[in-house]
Amino acid sequence: MAFSTDRPSKQALAGLAFNRRRMLALGGLAAGAGALGACGSNTGRGDGGDGVNLYQWYHQYGEAGTQQAAEKYAAAYEDATVTINWVPGDYDTALSSGLLADKPGDYPDVFESHLNRSMVDSGQIVPLDDLFDGVLDDFTDIDVKRNSIDGKVYGIQMIDDPQFLYYRPSLFSDAGITEPATFDDLMAAAAELTTGDVKGLFLGNDDSATKLFQPIVFSAGQTLLTEDHQIGFDKDTVIAGALQVKALHESNSLLIGAPTEAWDPSSIIQGLCAIQWCGLWALPQIIDTYGDDIAVMPFPGFGGGAQTVYNGGWSTFVNAKSEHVDEAKAFAKWLWIDNEEYIQDWCLSYGFHIPPRKSMAAGAEALAEGPAATAVQISQDFGWGDDPNWTPTMETAVDDMMTHIVLEGADPSAEFDTAAQTIQTELDSIFG
């Protein structure tokens, strides 16, 4: 699955988010999921406004201090008693079950997730458009789009997590290499930087083939789905890109079988590769190792197309089943739209993420210079995000296509046709 890995690590909030985001954005919160996972419950206030009790759910973030921060925010809210459920393990399954519960306290009033159409079609969440009066333009177009269905905004972005390539400028300089802007240049650089003990490039162990489908599409200025719910990419573009990825896999330059997945920066930190796909969350850890000898760049373009940066993250939603929908909306607005102190704290005091509001990101000193500033800039210049109409069936279709072409040598034309037919059938079933 593209962008899908298990991440048991404590390294980064967004490292965990990377997996969870993809699973939820693709899969939805399907009815009939397994039993509710264990939750850690902590009440933010002993006495809330007029006896209103709200339950807010988070997945278990890896960074030290995040649970305490969530509890601190809840305790500071004066208009309700907010109880934090800190969910370890399989958050997706726990949340799916929780949203099916009927008893207040067993389900979340406010929860973090990633928008998909099934959440809207099943009536699980409420629109939040009225919370954005006067501030919607302060959120990026990517964040507004990924949190919207049919013109209504359902989610509030909590953190932005761009993903890109890390490299060491000293290695490039020693090899006489400049920052590659095209995929062919990246392949050449990876080959030049590959030695007996070091591979030139690490994209991931389990998804190094499937991961690149979406960069192929967005590099060409295309999209997964059009606004009128049609397939947004063409056959020639995808096949040409897939064959480039196949050539990379057939080279000796790609690190496969690393001790950790690409969301963890250990491979570049340990010198197993010269260039690594990872996210902004890893920057402090990499700087601790290499100091000034680290830089970031967007993923190079395919076939003369544009460079790309995938922008991930988490969003907050309000459960339509809540007995206190208005109060839950007010709390979500207070915490994730209005409260700059807590938003900056959540994004930058524990992990390392971009505050979603543009004005807050611009005022964040930690993002003002060096590779962090570059990461912010390239996420704005080359960024793309999730489409909530893109389903797991669609993703599986293109994953299978890429796997068959890149790793198994299958006929590209036939594989594309099979994937396109599956996607079209899915679109017809949803939109008619």
C-alpha cells in the first residue's frame, strides 16, 4: 500500500501519523470493525461548564510529553469537562468500534482521524464550516481540500507533516553531484553515491515500488481523481513513470531490507544510505547526528515534470452522535483554530511539525531557517495531499499495478488497464 508501514517506534508523532493517516484516509472507519482497544482515560477538569462532559480521543503518540500536553489543554478548557482517551495499539480499530458505540463515554465527542467519504456518507461526522469564519484562508488549500467533501469542511488540520528526501551536502560535494531535479538525475546520483557499504537511496522496504505511484501522477500535473469524480491520470504518464521506477529497482543503488522503515531516519543516521525519504518529524534527530551537514529536497520530477512533496498530518473531527455537538465544536475550535499557544506547543515542543495555520507557521522561529525553512518552502511550492474520495479499493488497484510492473515484470499496458477498470468500477458504485 502506498505510504503504508507499521510504525511501532517512539521516534515521531508524525511517524505514527504517516501510517495511521494512510490507513484511515484510504480505508475509512468501516462498520463492523473489531473490539474497542484499551484506552487511557484522563479527565482534564474535575468540574466543567454546566455539567457538560466531552471525550476526546487521540492515538498513542510516540514522543515524550504529548499525552501530558493533551491533558494540559483539556484542563485549561473552562466550558466543559474534557476527558482524554489516549488509545494505544490499533487506533483505527478502536476508533471504528468507538464510533459505533451508543453510550456517552464509550464513544468520542471529538477525535483525530483523516477524512474519507465513508465518514460523511454514513453520517459519522458533522460539518464544521461555521468554525472557520474569517480564518479559512489562513489554512493551506491542501489542508482545506483534504478536510472537505462536496464543498463542506469536516475536519480541522492539527499538524502538517511534509515528506521529502534528506541528504548530506558533503557527500554530494565530494562526488561532484548537484541536487537532482529529475528522476533520471536522482538515479544517476544514487548510483554515484553507492559504495560497498552505503547505498545511494532509501525509499522504504515494503513500499519502495508502490510509494512512487502518486509522485508520478502529481509530477505530471495530474491528480488521482478530478473534481467531477473521474480518473485524473493518463496511461502514458503512469507507464513511463513505472518503467523508470523499475529501472531504479533493477539498479544496485536502492537500499532494500533496512533494519527500520523509511519513516524512521535510522538508515541515513547510521550511514546505510546517502539519500533517504523521510518526513519533517525526523529533522531534529538527524541534525543531532550531522549538524549543518544535512539538507532536504523535494522528490525529483518524472519525465520532465515538476518536483513533488507529499504533505501528511492529522485532523480533528466532531462525532455526529455526540449528545453535545455544539459544545464539542466549540472545544475543537478553541483548541485547534484559535489557540495559537497550544497549537505551536503541540507542533513544535514535542515533535517537529508545521502549524496548519499559515500565520502561525510564518511566526514559528523553529521553522525560520536552515533545512526546516526549506521544508516549509518546498511543501508550499511542490506539495500535494490526500483526496478523501480515493478509496482502499482504488489504492490496492494501483499498488498491485506498480508491484506487478516494477517487481514482477508484468505487461505495463495490461496492468494499467486492470487498475483503471477497478477504479472506474469503484467510482461508478459511489457516484453513479
